[in-house]
Amino acid sequence: MIGTYIFIFFLVVIIATGLFTVKQQTAAIVERFGKFDSIRSAGLKLKIPLVDKIAGRVSLRVQQLDVIVETKTKDDVFVHLKISVQFLIRPDHVYDAFYKLQNPDEQITAFIFDVVRAEVPKMILDDVFEKKEEIALAIQRDLKQAMLEYGYDIIKALVTDIDPDEKVKIAMNRINAADREKIAAQHEGDAQRILIVERAKAEAESKRLQGKGIADQRREIARGLEESVDVLNGAGINSQEASALIVITQHYDTLQSIGQDTNSNLILLPNNPNAASSMLNDMVTSLVAANKINESSKIDKKKLENE
């Protein structure tokens, strides 16, 4: 009986040591006497104790590797690029992924350095910021092609950060600030120019309306004078006397309006008592002379026509 119990005990131990579990999205590599035997998927599995050995386990989930690469641009600026690569082991190539690569992270990092240092030196710093998607696509394309041989599939490559030297960043900020100040100055200049133009337009319109008003005023004055002369002619007063009378009347009207305003600073020259009489005589003399000149011109014109 004791021998039977011992046998059962060893049988249970052997079975217990032969059972193992594999987690979801994980593959276990089983070797027999040091040689590859099989790949076990998720679930409860059995191996031969003392014969089979779990050489390792690999994850089939999507993994991410972050790599910081220092390189130089075409315009001799050193930058640090943070590259994030998302990858996974292809389920049907677990053998290649486990046995062909000793350290896959180092291998992927080496490929990233090679691609970045081949692409970035062709660009100036501004292009690195603008074309980071092109850099990411180049990394993904070249890395995918290289890693397929080892059972790895590259899902996505991203340029997540571009960090130039601190002095370069300060200079870039200064350039940006200067550009913004230049644009602000241009806008202020345009605003001032528009204000000056509009002010000039308004002033020109004011002058035009003022001139129109003066012209209308003088037209009405002339029409009033013409009507006054017609009325005086109807009363038996000739044109010369009517004109002189109108001038004298306006002279006294002006003096009267000045006398009504005690705060007026207007001075009418000449303003002595004989001024009106002298003005009337001068007007009459001028009109008589003008009429004589007109009559003489008409006579000379007729003589020339007769000859």
C-alpha cells in the first residue's frame, strides 16, 4: 500500500508540474531538451515534466517604444526629436520574433536613428516642423520593411516632439515677436493712412459745399441787385444812379449792423462821414467812364466794318 501511495504522489507531482497557463494575448515558447518544440496560445496547457521547458513568453499586444534622437538640420541647428513607434508581434511569426532578435527594442532604436539622421539633415529647421509627418512616414516605411523579417509589424510611427537648442528657441521667439510687431505697425500705419484720407475727403467735401453755398449766396445777391435796379429804373432812376444808390444803401446797412453788435471787432474803412459821398462820386465817375469807353469801342468797330 505504501508503494501505491508513493506512486500516486509522484504521479500527482508530475502532472502538477506539467500543467501551466498562458495569459490572453500572450504566446509561450516550449522547448524539449533545449530544442524548439511548440508555441502554446492562451489557456491551460500541459508539458512533459523534466523534458519540456517554457523557454519564454511573448506579448501579442500592441507595444510602444519612445526614442529620442539628436541630429543636426541642414542649417546647422541641433534638435532632439522624440519618436514614438507602435508595433506588435505577428501571431504567425512568434518563432522569428523570439529566436531571431536578442533585443528587439535596441534593434528598432537603431533603425529609427538611421532613418532620422538620414532624413533630417536634408531639411532646414522650419521644414522639420512643417514636414514632421513626412519624417514619421519615412520611419514607418523603412522600419516596417526591416522588421517584417523578424516577425514584427510596425503599426504607426509618430514624431511627438521637436526640441531645438535653447538658444535657438529664444532666437525663434524673438523673430516671431519682431514679425508680429512689424505686422502690428503695418496695420497701425494703414489705419492712420485711412484716417488721413477720410479726413481729407471730409474736408474736401466741406470746402465743396462751402463754395457751393458762397456761389449760391452771390447768385442770390446778384439776382436781388438786378431786381433792385429794375425797380429803380421803373421809378425813373437810370442805371448809374441806381447802382450808386444801392452801394450807398449797403454801406449804411453795414454800419448799422456793426452798431447793433457791441462785441464786434470789425472796422470798416473808410468810415468818416464823407466816405459815403466820396464812394458815390467815385462810383458815378467810374460808370460814366465805362460807358464812354463802350460807346467809343462801338464807334471804332463800325468804322472798321464800313472800311
